[in-house]
Amino acid sequence: MALEMESMASEIGVSVPVLRFLLCFVATIPVSFIHRFVPSPFGKHLYAGLSGVFLSYLSFGFSSNLHFLVPMLSGYLTMVLFRPYCGILTFLLGFGYLIGCHVYYMSGDAWKEGGIDATGALMVLTLKVISCSMSYNDGLLKEEELREAQKKNRLIELPSFIEYVGYCLCCGSHFAGPVFEIKDYLEWTERKGIWAPTEKGPAPSAFGATIQALLQAAICMALYLYLIPQYNISGLNGPAYQEWGFWKRLSYQYMSGLTARWKYYFIWSISEAAVLISGLGFSGWTDTSPTKPTWDRAKNVDVLGVEFAKSSVQLPLVWNIQVSTWLRHYVYDRLVQKGKKPGFFQLLATQTTSAVWHCNQPNLFILFHIQFLKSLQIEKTSKAPIVLYRWQQAIPSNMAMVKNLLVFISFAYTILVLNYSAVGFMVLTLQETLALYGSVYYIGTIVPIVLILLGNVIKPAKPSRSKARKEQ
């Protein structure tokens, strides 16, 4: 068996631990499908927990479940013993333990060498545990003190421990996401809320959406396997790269970032398929006639939305979607004082939280604070996505060519910052990151700063409103 695993791993160009993880990861799809047929809510919770424990053991070994038990137990105990403070306590304990694991295992270095450990799954689990505690904490507050998301997701009663474990580990979602709310998980398990039979009939079939996700996964993996021999980390560090000129280096960084993204698209497509086939991915019905089901709960990435984003502001809406939503609901929004607008502090705290969550590598702090510069740029342009967008809006309709030129420049800027940022994820060391940024003259850092300054100096006129709207 070991020889067969080694042979298979060498054929597809991965290590045996990574192959083992991939096989278990794909197995989450049939495991999630079986969940549909488990009788009774208690049986479903038990199956979700036990199947999650078993898949974790096969993927990472026995120690992985011990690691998962730490944030899960600490989060549940804070809800039982310290409900008024359980949200912040779970946040601090969860992130504290995650940082310790990042430092101890140095996962980034292990991944580069072909290894894998449970810290990636622990990252997702940490977010789920924190959201559960904060939602339970919200159950103590008056409705008028809550935002819409808090009202929707708050927990009035403490979930049982078996419900809690089922939520944390169901559908193998702790492997790579998506992150979802425990209230949605409980309603899905008990066939309540949008999963309850209505005049529109029972919850719709998920097979069409699942097949679409699997087809997307196959295409993404095929493109990744085709491109990776040509565009990889070795090429970025090779002697030939040093001899190239600026434009060839920048184009190679672009292609390397593009290639790496297909791997993430594959992983997220598989995790989406697993959640979809269980039925949990159903998110409601459209308002159109006839109505159609929507399947957004499991969606973690919009591939075309990322690759053809016309503005860098659109990227958090289409990349790692559920984590971006989590950061919005559980960090950004909660730091905004009632009656005040968000600003510098909220943006900085959110990007810092994201950087700490991802890894302990110093270069990732640089990466996420480049993202902070882009976010700050949004603030500085007063209600506009980016400076270029404001300029587009200020161009009269009879100057279509100029407006289209600005649209293209905005698209090029988005590609630049996306792939410049991707380099930090690929090499995972501060020295290599700075060297590669320096090889293209730090263009992805300088351009956002220049646009921030331009946003303060060149302020285009606001687009004129229609007469009818003015009268309103």
C-alpha cells in the first residue's frame, strides 16, 4: 500500500502526505452525500462529528484531533461558564493557540518542502468556534443593539455539545472551508428555516450545482497541472529570472501567481461540492418568476470574478468569500462604535487579524498591509472604490474612448496588485519576498501609494444626478 501511494504521488508530482490529504479531501464528497440519509437530528450530528474525526485522523494523524479539541473545548467552556464574555475570550484563546501552532510547526516551510499538517484545518476551525461563541454572546443583547447579521445569526440557547462538535467538523468543512454559521447548520440538520418544506415544495436537488462545482474543479486542476512545470517557485528563484528585464520578470510573476491560483480554485471547488451535495449549500430562492434556488453558502471563490475583476475593491467579494464575510461580521463591523463611521483603525485591525490568521511569516504581514493600503485608498477616495473609478464617473458620456481607457487601466492595476501580492504567498519567506518585489522595483507597493496621493490632490467632480433624482 505504501509503495502504491509513493508511486501515485510521484506520478502527479506531490508528496505522500499531500496525496493522502487530497484523497481524504475528495472523500468528503461521498461522506457528505451519506449525511442526507442519516436518520434523526441527533444521528446527523453524531455522524458529522465522527466522520470529521475519522477523516482528520486519516489526513493528518491522531495528533490533529487533539489539536482541534483545544479550541473546541475552550470555546464551549467559555460559553458555559462566561457567557457575557465568551466571544472575546474565545477569540483570544483561539487565535492564541493558532499562533502557537503556526510558530511551532512553521507550516509555511513544511508546505514548501512538500509536507502538510493540521494547521490549515485548525485555521478554519478557529473561525467557526469564534463565530459560535460570538453568536451565543449576541443572544444576551437587545435587538436594537445588533446589526442585521447579528440578529440573523445570534443564538438564544446554548447548543448541546454533540451539536457543537457536528457543526465544527461536518462535511469535512474544517479542511478548507467554507466557514458558515452554527444557526444555519442547526436549521439544516433539523430541516427548519429555508430547508423546511414550503408551498414551493421541499428543498431543491443539489445535484446540478454539485456537478457544476466538480466540473470546475476538474478544469482548474487540469490547468494547474499544465502550467506548473513552466511557472513555479523554482523559476522565480532561478538564475534565468535574474537575467531577464523588468517586463519579462513582471510577466513571469503574473503567470506564476495565475498558476498558483488554479490550485486554490480546485481545493475550494471540491469543498464547495461537498457542502452542496449535503444540502447545506442551499441559500434560498430568487425573487424572479419562476423562482430558482441559489447555492451561495458553499461558494468560496468566483473564478472569473477574480481573474477579470475590473477593480481591486471587488477582489474580497470574489476571493475566499466566506472568510472575507467572517472578517467583516466578526472583526470590522464589531469595531465600529454605534453612530460612527468605520475608518483607519477598523481597516488596520481587520487586515492584521487576517495576516495573523494566515500564518506567522513576516512577509505575510507585508502582503496584508499592501491590501491595507488598497483598502485605505478606498477610504481616501470618499465613497468610491478607487481613484480610477472616480475618474471614470467624471468623464462625460460623449467621451466613451477615454472612459474605456480608464476601465482598462483599472483592470491592469487590479491584475498588478493581485499577482504582486501572490508572490508573498508562494515563497513564504521575508528575504525572498523582498528580493522578488525588488526585482520589479516594488511597483505593486508604489502604485497604490501614488494613487492614494492622487486621490487627495486630483479630486474629480461628482457625476451629475438626473433632474428627477434631484427633485426626489
